Amino acid sequence: MPSLLSIPQELRDNIIELVLSSARLAPPTISSAETTRCTPATSGESGSPDSGFMSWPYGPSHVWLEKSVYRSNSYPLSLTNHQLADETAAALRRLSLLSLRYELDVMIANERDLLPTWLSVPVLATKLDVVNVTFRAMGLEDEHKRSAWKSGCTGPPVIMWCFYYLLEHVLKRGPVGQTSSSRDREVSIKVLDLDFVGNNDYPTGEGTRDELRDPYSNYFKYAHSAGPHETKKTKSLRPEWLADYLDADIWNLLSMGSSTADYGKILHERIVTIRFRVNGKIKGSLDIAHILHGLNPETPNHTFGRLPHNERLPALWKWKEETTRKRMELGFPGVDDDEEEKE
């Protein structure tokens, strides 16, 4: 009987590439995902100031990371024997020419918690070509509890810290679930592709004048639909509403304002492009090189609010210069590069 090592090299290369590009199935329900989760961090753990994470406590305490049961598609191949380890490394080099794609599924549970699951990790690395993230809303918030969408004291809605902490975790720990490591691996991403999926039917019925003027109001927040044999409509979070909300929040971080500069720095330093989709269709994107290039606050009131007034603008110029240099070292395109490509 032929074995993997006895078949023709070309066929074995195809098999290895298929394994490296394969993906697990996303958990179908909240309950099925919960069985593979670690207990979220609490005060004094990964969300504390000395953990290296900037997120406020609500983020790490409401992101249910997966237990360390899945490492990467290349890991078992690399451990089999020297020949397969060498051929796996060669296959990764070939695939990297076409961009290695990482797949992350994020379940938004009852509008309060995030349950992220890495479905495909070709290889553990610090330079990621494309990270495709799919957001699925499952369940609705408890009307008897304070909504996680309500803005906090001088801050964004607390659920935004879940999204920020998850992004921060990827950029500092890599494409992994729960880990005991506290080392910042300084992960960079060329394309962060965010796809928000679900029923996106436009709201029906009459809304108040204020609701119709505000695209983030509850009027636009939910979709109502019924199946072909159902009379009662079901309510669900509209993916386009969530995409717009996150787009605005990330843009706010990238603006490096007085209250957002410390949180937006890492996005400028480690990401090229953030793309937004709704059910697979591109809705918009953020070209971070252009945003960085355009940062030019006129007064100290508009950046690094934690610093003394006279130190804010010098701190921004120094950080901007260092960040531009870091991006060049990572091979990120600059504004001039983008203009040349357009020509």
C-alpha cells in the first residue's frame, strides 16, 4: 500500500498545500462554542495594566478565548519527520507568494461577549498577509440588564472594548487562542478583512425623526424577518449597522485624538489596510498609510491628552516619524508607493 512519502512529489506537494490551506468548521451555536473556551480574564489577569494590554477591563472579561487545542495546520506536518518538515516549509514559501490567508470566526453572543475561533492558521508567524475575520451575531441582549451599547463615562460603549481587546490580542500574541505567554510578538497584518454576516434586511415601520437622522439608532440596529413557513418575525442584529459602528470607532482610534492616541498607535504601527464587508460585499476600507500621512493636528488639544500640554505635539511628531520608519522596515507601502501603483 502506498504511503504519503512513496507517492510522486508533485502529488504530495498538492496534498501538503491543501492541508496548509484547510479550515475547521465554525461552531454552530453559542453552547457548542462555550465548551471549548477558557474563563475570561478578570482584574489582575490579562486585562490588568501590567499585562501589556491597553483595553479597559470589560474587553478581556467578555472575550472568551479558545483553549489551546489547535495550533496551526503546519505544526503536525513539521513534527512528522525531517522530509515532511522540509517539504512543508517549501510549500509555505510557495503559498506565501500568493498571500497566506488566516481565518478567524467571531461569534457575538447576546450582544455582550465575543467568542473567537481560529479556523485556519497555516503557520504561526509574526507577519500575516491576510486575516479574514467573520463576525456572526447570535442572540440578543437581555433587556433587563444595562446595554453593552451604552456609552461609558467619557468612553465608547463597553462592548467596543471587546473588539479592541481581540484585535490587540492578535497583534500582540498572534493567531492563537488562550496562551500563558506575556510576550508581545509584535505581529503585523497587511490586510485585515472584516466580514459582517447575517440578515441585513432594512428596517420596516415608522421611526421617529431623531431615529431616522441617526444611522446608529436602534431603528437601524435590528432586522426583522420570518421564514417561509413562519408568521412570527425574528429579531437580529443587522450586520451593516455593526460594520458602520466599528468602522466609525476604528476611524476614531486612527485619528489619534486626545483620548484615543494611546489606543490607536498600535493600529498605525502594525496594519496596512482594514477592509469592511457585509455578507461578502466590500463596503469600505481604511488605508492606514494615508491616514497616518494626514495626521497634522493644529493644537495640542487634539492629541495625546495624557501628556502635559506642551509635550503633546512634539510627542506626536516623534511617534509619527518612528512609526513611518517601522512601517518601511516591515515592507508596508507608503503614500508615494500607493500613488505610483495608481499611475
